Amino acid sequence: MTSVDFLAQEKVWFDKPRYDEAERCFYERMNGSSQDVGANSILQDIARARENIQKSLAGLKATLCNKGAAHSPPKLHSQLSGSNSADQGELVSRIKSLELENQSLYTVIGDLRAALSKLEGRVEVLEKSPVAAVPASTPAVPYTNGTAVQQKSAPAKKQEEDDDDDFDPFGSDDDEEAEKIKEQRLKEYAEKKAKKPTIIAKSSILLDVKPWDDETDMAKLEECVRSVQTDGLLWGTSKLVPVGYGIKKLQIACVVEDDKVGTDLLEEEITKFEDYVQSVDVAAFNKI
């Protein structure tokens, strides 16, 4: 085998980028581990230096404060005293304003208590005394805001009813005069009741009258139905409705007075015409 053939079979030169990348990663890992160890030691030294600096600053601040308190100039003392006096003045003004608000609240609460006690007294008096003993005009009840509202008096209608209850129309020393007054009042009451219109209850009824067959004379059937006449009955419109197989039923409406005419009476009277009527049904029933 010649050297040319050997190089032809060798692949390392074709995969050279892969080998270079692997070599670079190896050296980076080696250098990175050493750098991490060095960085950790440097960070520890920095933390110790910061701690020492903070301790020295704290000690210096304490010594300066002690010396300043012992040998502070009069100008600084005057500034401090001025600021303290301003703060005290502000506090005093706030305390005074709070005291004024407290006093005003006390006065409002006192007014409310007085008004509440007056109202309780009035309620007790009204509960104990009867309704007739309440005077026509009652004094005004003060509100907390200084206004006054007049209490509503009992209506005049209520007083008149009380007066009517107290009046006895039949109370008299003379029996004959009492009897005359009684008869007169009974007569007036009867006349007033007779003049009062009474409400008559009425109903609208729709009847289905069915014949025997298609040969039944429907005009004669309707004539027989309308021949039923009684007090409180009024016949209305009618029409023929096809049922089937050439048979038609008579649908007729009527208005009746409930106290005088009922559906049973109508069915009984109409079914008496046996030659024309097979059956009677109530299709609709409505109150008027």
C-alpha cells in the first residue's frame, strides 16, 4: 500500500473541525475551573474588606456623635430649639382644634338626647291616653338641625266618626218620639238601599246543537232553538259549522243572567225538540 492510498483512506483531515471544537472545549473547561476557584477567593476577600470598612465607619460615627453632643456650637442648639418649638406649636394647634371638635360633638349629642327624651315622653303619653283625647293641634317637634315640624292632627273624618259613635239616635226620654225617629231612619235606609243600583252577573254562552243526519232541516232546527224564551235569556248570532259526511251543526250564541238561567236549563229545553236535535254541547262559557 502506497502513501497516497493510505491518505485516501484516512478521514482525520475531513473531520478536523470536530477535533478542533473538542480540543477548544477541553481547554475552556480546564481554564474555567481554575478561574472559578480564583473568583471565589477574590469575592471572599472583598466581603471581608467591606465588613471591616462598615465596622470602622460605625465606630467613627459613634465617636463623632459623642463629641458633637459635648461640644456642639450654640447656633446648632438654637436651630434645634427652633425646630422643636415649631413642632410643639403645631401640636398645640392640632390639640386645640380637636378639643373644639370634641366640644361641638358633645353639644350635638346633648341635643339629640334631649330630642329623644321628648319623643319618648310624647309616645308614652299617646300610648296611655285614648285616641279621642288627642288635641287637634300638637306642638312642633324640634329636629337636631334646629328646624321644627308640626305634627299632623287627626283627620276631620275620624273626629266626625267618633262623634257619630257617641251620638245615639234612639236614645230619648220619650218612648214615642224614639219610635218615630227609629221608623223614620229605617224608612230612609230602605229608600236609599232601593235606589242603589245592583250589579247583575251575566255570562256569554256558545252552544253546539247537533242534528240527527244531513237531511235535517237546519233552518227549522234554529227556529226551534230560538223559540226557547225565558226571563234573563237573550239569543245572539248563529252559524252552521260542517262536521263531516255532509252534516252541519248549529253554533249559536246567547247571553244569560246567572241567577235566572243556567246551562242545564238550556240543554233541557233544546233537547225537547227530539225530531231535529240529537245533542247539545257547551262550546264556550265566559263571564261578562
